[in-house]
Amino acid sequence: MPPSISTYQKYLLVGPTGAGKSTFIEALANDRTMGISKDQLEGFTQALTAYEVVNVHYYPDDSICLLDVPGFSDTNLSEIEILEMVKTWMKDNDVSSLESVIYFCPITDTRLPGSRRKTIEMFKALVQSSSRPGSGSAHEANEGTVMIVTTMWDQLQDHWHNRQMHMEKAEANYAYLEDTIWKDMIKKGARITKFTNTQRSALDILELGRRRWGLAYGNAYRLHSELNVPLNETTYGGFLYQDLMARMESARQARKALEFAQYDLDHDVDEPELVEAEIKRIEVLLQNYEQQLKILGGPPKFQPESEPCNQMSCSEDGPASSTKPSQTPPQIHQPETHSSAGLKGRMKTFFRRLRG
């Protein structure tokens, strides 16, 4: 009988669309043919997928589960939809908490837009909601359950001209993330590191996350900490509300522009049926947002402060742990689902998808 998912060491993989979550999974599996990492503008992952990392485990026998969710700031899914996916999966699989979270940040980003900054602040509030009330020291806080993983370092090698300049800018970006954006969480135990798009690097990150988790209070996210607490009364509910309101306003403006193009005699609409289909799609989207507002339970109790659009300290574009893989190929599969020692595994992994 397979072990219960609740006994696995569970990593929630989050970050903006295109940050490199799927690339991380493919690198860990050492299989670029999995087809989950695509060069496209929209997020490839549109539903939560759970993976068991086979032939890689913590001593003595703790199995590893990766939860891959759609990217934040996705054009098709709101932040509250993504969070509800996670909660539904946890309830369906009798999982009360997630031990660790890996937040992916592309090191090649030239700017940190206001929407991206708000998403980061929402994520921080979500993790801190599972901390001990009033915790102030790093020993009591659960920020140590968070790994900030910077990605796209391998792409810097593609710059044949001015490679050193691109590397210097990336290092400056890294320092900005460490000393400014994530400073508060790092001070309480979170760790920032680099992913170089290799299996060795991915394994090192998992082990480092396990070690940091062992120093943190509790887990990254506890479902029972929100029982009987409406979303609009949580510290992160205000961010979810702002995200929904911004999406609704954007959708209304898009619908208005399409209706103008549809009926204005001065506009030459080559394919009116496509315009009509897009208007209907936006109307469905708005209906979904209205339902999500009901899930929130009303205007938020805590209103987050407005953040200006921030520019990175540079314009372009970790420590590895000492994990030694074992002798049987580590792998990643999709089985059926209803203490800080090193990883054991082999250099060839596969994933098994966990249904549930």
C-alpha cells in the first residue's frame, strides 16, 4: 500500500508565469522531453499538478512531493483561483500543511512591476499567516520554510558579446532581491539561492530547503490555521481583493474597446465573429471574478499599502548543497493519491504524477 501523501515532504512551487518552475521539474527529472517547459508568453501550467520524486528521498525514507501550480500574475487565472486550487488539493488528499515553498524569480527581469511586487507581498503574508501569533524571532517564525530560487542563470551563457556585463547585471539583480525585496524574510530564516538548470543544482536546492525547514517554526502553510476565518479577514486577503479588482477593471475596459470596434461605423472589423467570441469570453471571465469576490466574503479587513513600480538595480537579464545522489536513478511519476538529513537518490530521475 503506497504511503499517505500527508507523510511526504511537500514543496509548493510558486512564482510568476515564466519564472522557471517547469524547467526546474524537467531538470530534476533530467528529462527535457517531458514537455512541461515551453517558450511561450502565457503560462503552460494551468492546473495544479502533484509529482512524486521517485528514487530521491530524505533519510531514512521520507518521500518528496512537488506541487506545481499556475504562475502568479497569469492572464488567465487570478491569484485567488490558484490559492483555491491548492486548498482543494489539500482537502481532497487529507493534507493539513505544506512543509516548504520554493518561490522562483527570473534573474533576467529588468523591472519588478507593481503587480509583481504585490504578488510577492501577498505571498509573504500567506506564509506568515501560518506562523505562531506574535512571533518575532527567527526561531519562532516560519520564514525558514521559504526558498527564493533565482533562475535563468544558464541563459547568461548565451550572451557571447558582453557576457561579463550581463553577469555583473545579474549579480546586481541578485543583491537587490536579497538586500531589498526579500530582506525581511531572509532576516527571519528564508534562503535565497541560484538554480543553474542542472539536475545537480535542483537536488541541491531540495536538500537546502529541507535543512532550512528543520530550523523553522512549523510549516510553510497550514490549512487549519484558516478554519472559520473568512478570506477577507486574513492578512493576505487584501492582496487577493486588489488583484481581483484590477482584473475586473482591465476586463471591462477590454470589453468596452471591443464593443466600440464592433459597432463604430468608422472601424473596419474584418472578422466580426471573432470580436463577438472575445466579448463573450470576457463576459464569462467577469462572471467568474464576481464569484471569486463572493469567496473572499466582502471587502478586506486589512488593506495593503500601495507599492510603486520598482525597477531592478540592474537592467538585464546559491549556494549549492553537498547532496550526493545514490545509486538508483531518481525519477518523477504521476501514484494515486486520495529530519534534516541528506537526499538519497540517483542522477537519473523520473516523476510520477499524483492523482487527486
